[in-house]
Amino acid sequence: MARAADYYSLLQSCMGCFRQGRSIHHRLLASASPPDLHLSTKLVLFYAKHGDVATARRVFDGMPHRSVVSWTAMVSGYSRNGRPREALELFALMHTSGDARPNQFTYGSMASACAAAGCVRSGEQVHACTAKGRFAGDMFVQSALMDMYLRCGSVADARRMFAAMERKDVVSWNALLRGFVERGHCSDALGLLSSMLREGLRWFYSA
């Protein structure tokens, strides 16, 4: 009888093939071996990757226990598949469930969901949550929040987020530059571009 670890390895090997992955899931359901936490989370990731968020959610809801990775996989699945409202609702449920505390990837996915929904108020709440925890200075979270503010049209908040970052990579610089350009802040864009050149950074822009 195949073990959960065997199914996990099989699923890992065909994450890019929906038909094969679904077949593995069906074989698992027909077996007497229920999926463990890691395998269930992998199934959530698999279905979300292929856009089948309904099945991903059924797997998620059937899990007796969930880790922060499980929650983040489902939140991210909604966010990446154009269903930001469901991501926001699930994030709220995560807080009330007490199963797990959000990590930097949860917050990053939530920032993307808020941006996609155009919901700056929810984004501000996510920002407030990170400010109280250990991810306040996390560059990944800060970059995601800055991008959220830019996409929601809150350029001033994005600028403050950028200024508060202790470490900035070229992606952060270019994200702010793109936001300035798209919002018509030409003088700010030129000033930022000059700063980038002084720092020896390359700039890129894609419409």
C-alpha cells in the first residue's frame, strides 16, 4: 500500500501536469490512506496552481489540521486566480480560527489580494498587522505593501513605505519608479531615477 510520502513524491514530480496530478489525487481518495498535513497542503498548491480553486478549497476544508503553509497556499491561490475577495475572507477566518499565525508570505499574498480588489482600507489593516509583529522590517512584506499602495493609487503611502525600508533591492526601486510614472508624478519619477543612477542601479520599465 502506498504511503502518504509516496503520494507526495508522485504529486511533486507532476505538479505541471493537471491530468496526472488529478489522477494521483483520485488514487489517494480510493485508498485507505488519508492524506497527511503535508500532502493535503501540496494538493491545495497543486489545484490552485492549475486554477481549480474550488477543488483546492474542498481539500483545504477537509483538512483536520492546517499549518500556516496550508492557509497561505489557499490565500495565495485565491489571490493569484483573480479572486481577491475570497482571499480577504479567508485571511479573516485564519485570524479567528487560531490554527496558525500569518507569516511573511501570507502577508505578501494578502497585499496582492488587496491591490487586486482595489481595497486600500483592507491593505492598511494588513499593514497594521505587520507593524505589530516580527515582519515589520521584512523586505518582502514591505515591497508587497508598497506595491499594494501604488496599485491602489496611494502614492504618498507607497513613498513612505519605501522610505521606511532599511534595505531596498532593484525591484523595490523600479516598482516605485513605475508607480510614479503611471500616476503622472513625473518630477518624482525623475528624482527617483537620478537617485537610482547614483546608487549604480539599473532601471527598467514595462508598460
